[in-house]
Amino acid sequence: MEYFREELFPCVSLTAVQTDKFKTGCMTAYLLTQLHRETAAENAVLPYVLRRGTKSLPDMRRISERLDALYGAEIEPSVRKLGEIQAVGFYAGFAEDAFLPGETDVLGEVISLLSELWLSPATRGGLFLPAYVDSEREQLVERIERVKNDKRSWAFRRLRENMCAYEDYATGAYGTADEAGSIHYVKLTKHYKELLAVSPMEIFYCGSRPGKEVAAMLREAFALLPRGEIDLDLGTDIRMNAVEEKPRYFTEEDEISQGVLAVGFRLGECMDNPDPAKLAVFNAVYGAGVTSKLFQNVREKLSLCYYAFSSIDTLKGIMAVLSGIEVDKYDEALSEILAQLDAVRAGDISEAELAAARRSVANDLRTGADSPYYLADFYLRETVQGTDATPDDIAALAENVTAEDVAAIARGVELDAVYFLRGEEAETE
């Protein structure tokens, strides 16, 4: 794989990975903006409204016909949350020209359509079509509210909202239902024009074409992209320590048969200079995967939960543990979740645990690199972090992480908040 990065226009950059490994290529084009509660929903609905139609392809049927003619290419709206940065745009997947009959330029046609979606939306009188905006507004509200049907996702969301109540991180990628419900086509049109002019754009390509060739194609297609005073003040506020001296506890009730325990931590001093390989191995030792301490002890050995796993957001410096439990096991389960972290802090990590964690992290990275979708996500995060490692780079580093590296990270981790979603009729002992 050959890596290439170049600025196409002011604050419009291409990251390209040239490879003959795949029969399908991919391209993403995101605008990056600061995540705020007041604007997140408007930002999130934009790619969905833009995908409804362009000036020359005024409805979804015409766009679908165009994509079908490109050997079944796809272009879908995409909204991402990267720490406290929101990325809104499109993901495109398409067949590689080398595997198609005759002489084709599917990539060129896909780039042209991406440009058209961004720069030439279907409008009337210079405004978005009210019917398109109204439809996508309602679907966005449903998408936000649907999270409550998945109790794990809901518990994590409520942990995040309570733990980070005064931080932009409390807001989800799609914003809030209240803000989404107030979206109006006139205001959204104005917001679109402003966002397009002032936001950095990140484009990613993975396929067989050389990066310089793709860059030239994009320069031509996006030549009319408006550029104003670019908002470069994008970033994530990383808090090293818990918000208060003592952990905060939150409990809510719902119509569920079992409880969902969500435990939030700040990663602490390791975020001064975060090492993705060490953080990933720490997470694997503690709670990510079937060889982790949470799975082997809290679930398997002690049978205190139906599931227990940890996840880390390295962009924000937060770790969360989610666990499904019987309500009367709350105290025991929480105590053991914290006890397993204490064990990691103390360096109680066997050679087998460490080897399994290192192997899992390295394998996930190398296996992920076999997918254009994974690479698109990986390099977007690298760009936001201001780093330029490859999956192989981090995999190689992970294979050399020591037990002391893992323990050192654990010693800096602080419990910040505990959220418990319990059945309405249940009572803890």
C-alpha cells in the first residue's frame, strides 16, 4: 500500500491509499466542524438532504439510476463523532475499473457525482426543497429517539450525557431530538452555505489509482467549492481527571427485565501523550474481548453479569464499561468491575493475558486493513489526531507493549461517573 496526502485547496486535503488489493474502491468526503448541541442536528441532516437530489438529478430515483449505471456504485450519507469534532459527508463505494469490461472511468464519475451532491443541490428559489427537508428532519428525529430501544446504547448515551454534562462530548453525533425537530428549510439552506465555506474538508480514497492522479481529478471536480475564512479552531477538550473529588452516581428506571450498568472513567495522565498501541492493549487486558479480566472474572468466574466489556475513546480520553446485570447484583458487579481495574493497576497481569491482548489488538488492526471501509475510518481518525501512523505501524507497536506499560496506564485511570438503568419495579438491596 502506498500512502499519499496533499492539500487540494485551502483546508481541503486528500489522503489516498493506493493498492491493488481490493476489487472495490472507496472515497469519503467529510466537512469537519466543532460538535455543539445547538448545531449538531443541522449538521447531521445536511448529507441526507443533499442526497435527496441535485440540480441535474433532482430526486433519489434519478440518483439511483445514475449509480446503477456505474456498475452498482453507492453513495451514502455519513455522520461521525470524533471526540468533540463532528464529521458530516458521504461515503462512496464502487467497482474498480480494472475489473470491469471495456474502458470505464467509474472513479471519475463517482467524483463528479460527489461534487454535484456537495455543490449543486436541488433547490427552488435558491432554497432547499421543503418536502426534502421535512422528510429528513422527521427521519433524523426518529433516528435519535430510536437509540432508546437499544438499552446498551441508551445506557451509554445517558452515562455520556451525565458524566460530560458541561462538555460538548455530551452531545451525540446526530444532535438532540429537540434541535432536530426545529430544523427549517430556510435556516438550513443558510447553514449549509456557511458550513461549506468555513469548514475544513477531508477526502479519503482507497483504490488502485495513484494519489496524484486522484488529486488532479478532485481539483477539477471541486474547483467551485466556496472557501471563506476557514474555522481552524477545532479540537477536543481532554480532561485528565474526574470532574469532582468523588465519583457521581446516577440511576434511572425503565421497563426492562435486567439492569444495565455503565461505568465511566477518565484515562488520566496517559492522555498527555497518548500511545494508541498501549491504550489498545490496556483495553484488551482489562475489558475488550473474551480473554479480558472483565469477561473471564466478572462474567465467567463469578457469574455477576450477562456481559461486561470496556471501550476507549482515545480522542477524548474516556473509558466506559457496560454490563448487563440482575438488579440485585448491582453492588457486587460494580465492586468487581473496579477490583479488576485495581488488579491491572497492581500489575497482576499474566503472560497469557498479555500475549492474548497483544495478539488480539495486532490481529484486529491487520485484519481491518483488509477493508477499505476500515481504512477510511482509520485515516480519518489519524487526521483528526494529527498523526500519520498506519495500521501496521500500530500493530507492530502493540506486539511490544509490556505489562508495566499496561499497569502504568491503569494507575492513571480515575472513576468519574456510574449510571444504572434498572427496571421500574426492581429495588436494589
